Amino acid sequence: MSRYAIHSRRTVTPRGVFDKTLLIEDGLITMMVDDYADEFDCTVEDVGDFVLMPGIVDSHVHINDPGTDWEGFDTASKAAAAGGITTLVDMPLNSLPVTTDAESFRSKLNAARGKLNVDCGFWGGIVPDNAHKMVELLQSGVLGIKAFLIDSGLKEFPNVSEGDLRKGMRAIADSGLPLLVHSELSNNTESTTVNNYTELLASRPRKWENDAIALMIKLCEEYNCRTHIVHLSSSESIAQIKDAKSRGLPLSVETCPHYLYFNAEDIPIDNTLFKCAPPIREKENNELLWEAIKDGVIDLVVTDHSPAPPNLKAKSYNQAWGGISGLQFSLPVFWTVAKKYGLTLENVSALMCEKPAELAGIGGNKGKIAVGYQADFCVWDPDSEFRVSESMIEHRHKITPYLGRALKGVVKRTYLRGEKIYDDGAFVSLANGNIILAG
């Protein structure tokens, strides 16, 4: 039986930050004692004042595998391990085939096998013509279903209408799995030419999000379906979200580090690395997102890592792929700004570990440091600073809007089910990630 202990004077638990020693047996936390303890008759790894936090769970990642060279299971999960992330949940689009039926999901699983360096689950997708396949897809092992209310940018994954959602939503509700929604609604049937960031921001107004979220709140209530709003950008939607939650609706909401770290006023007008949808909005808007985080209206923070090859980012602003690449740096990006807003280590753990695990249905064994939970750990130094360089990027393509940024919080070690997989800049164990299936 594999057995060792790990000690930190800053161990982040659901009850607070404590000086703790954890006993790890066969990949699980089996005991927690106060202070440094060496009575376990096994090796004790002492990380001192480094923070011992649950492994981060990123429930919004586009791995783009199989069928593309945009990212990949190996590179995405290496980037995750280097960033203290021990669990990913892959989105059903930006791969070929897209994951909209049980057969395509099997293709996804085959592509992932043997290439995972951290654990990984998968979302399925709802599109206009697959409602009749929804029950089989929901029973295939996906952790939930993703929908777009606006053009996804991919012809293989078209957006759904309210009518399309109604065709599939009863099955989703009955499954108990969540429906994740890209919530933008546009009445504009004509394509809009966007030549720079200012025009991008004007072309995707807050109203699009506000109207889409209002629709999803209505459907959430009507079907009693777990509904999750992905990458919230519009602060004008906070009030209606807060009201829906106060009425007990099964509604949850995420936002992303790039909406909290960057402000539209500071984004270069012609740099397509910042192009994403919904767009990064103005500082006053983003300040209100922070307030919603502190108030508990926003439940979790995940990346929406949506990488693309450099040639697709080097196109004209109108044609460039809209997506932020930042999986590896999500913790320091978030922490750099979060500490300025008074958030604590416990807040970070709840937002980036516990709540994403709950969304994905794995909150019973991941996302917390507690007895019986998997020994997934992120050991990091919240007080050290580093500058993002191209040489440290583990994503397949070495482009990110965070390049050159000075960030607070250095990931020192990452443990997956008790095994150290990343140690101070080096990978020490690879290809040991598990596929996570619902049920």
C-alpha cells in the first residue's frame, strides 16, 4: 500500500487555513492532524509555508482533440499540471467530430486514452438536430450538456433556438446533469465587420448577454433543470441572476480570469490575442463582477481556455479566432488581482476547486482537502512573483495575452491522486490521468 504524509503550515480546508499534516494512503487522504506530525511511520514531505490547496478543477477547457492541431490532450494536460490543475472538463466543440452523440463521444474517449497527464471529464453538446439523441448521450458518461445561443464560430456546432432547447431540456433535467449555456442572443441577422477591439466591444453589447440569461432563467424555472451560465461578462445580468438564486432556482454562474484581470480600456486596439466572446468589458463593469464574486452571486472561476494556432490569431481582426489561451496561468492570474480585492486563500479554493468540482458532479471526491477525498494537491507560493515567458508555456501554441505579464503566485508542485506529477518546473510523472465518466 502506497503511504506517505504531507505537511503545510498553510493547508486550505473547507473550514479555513490551518497547520496540518495529511496522511495519504493509496491516493486518498485518510487522516488529518494538527501541526507537523511524524508519528505515521512513513515519509513526511514538509512544504513549510507554501500553500497546500486542493488540485484546481477547470470545468471549462477547449482541448480541441481529436481532429485538429489547435491543442491536444497531452499538451493541455501538461499545461494544467504545470498550473496546479488536476482535473479538466473538456468542451464538446473545436474537435472533429464534435461531441453531440454517443458515437462521437466514443471518438473523444479514444483520442484521450493514454494522453492524459491529469484527470479529465467531458461535456456533451446540444445542437438543432440532436434532441432525439440526447438520452443516449446523457447516458454515455458525459458530465453535462453545453449549448450555444449564438453562432459558435463552427458550422459543425450550430447554435440552438429556444425551441431546440425545449426539445432536449426535459431529458437533461431528468438526468440531473447540468446544462451549460453560452448566453448571448442577437437579433442582428447581418454579419458585422469588426476591424479592432473597440468595434468588437461595440458589436457584442451587454444586452445580448442580459437577454440570453433572462431566457435561461425562464427555462431553468420551467423545467427545473440545473442551468449553468458560462463565462459571464455583463455586470448588468447580476441582478437577475441574484433574484433567480433567491427564488431557489438551480442556477449557477461562472466567470473567467481574463474578465477580471484585463479591462477594455487597457487592451491594445489591434491585438487579436485579446479577442474573445463575450468580450472583455470596461473597468467599471469588471469591478461589479468582482463584487458579485465577493457576494457569492458568481459561483466559480474557470478559464474557458480556447486556444488557436498562431495563423488563426494573425488574421484580420474580423477573421481571427476569438478565444483566450491561458489554462496554465489561471491561478496566478486570478490571485494577482483577487488579493487586491481582499479575497482569501479559502475563497480561491472554493472558486477554483470546490465549486467547479460540484458543477461537474465530482464534488464528492475532488475539490476539497478532507478525509476520504482524492489526494489531488496544488502546492504554491502566493507571495512570489514571476513573469510569463514563452519558454515556460506548455500549451501547444506559445501564444497568450498574458505573455510578459508579472504575476503573483508560483506553482511549486502538483499531486494527482497522491502521486507527484510536477515539481518546481519539471514533470516527474506523465500519462497517469484518468478519464472521468458520469455515474
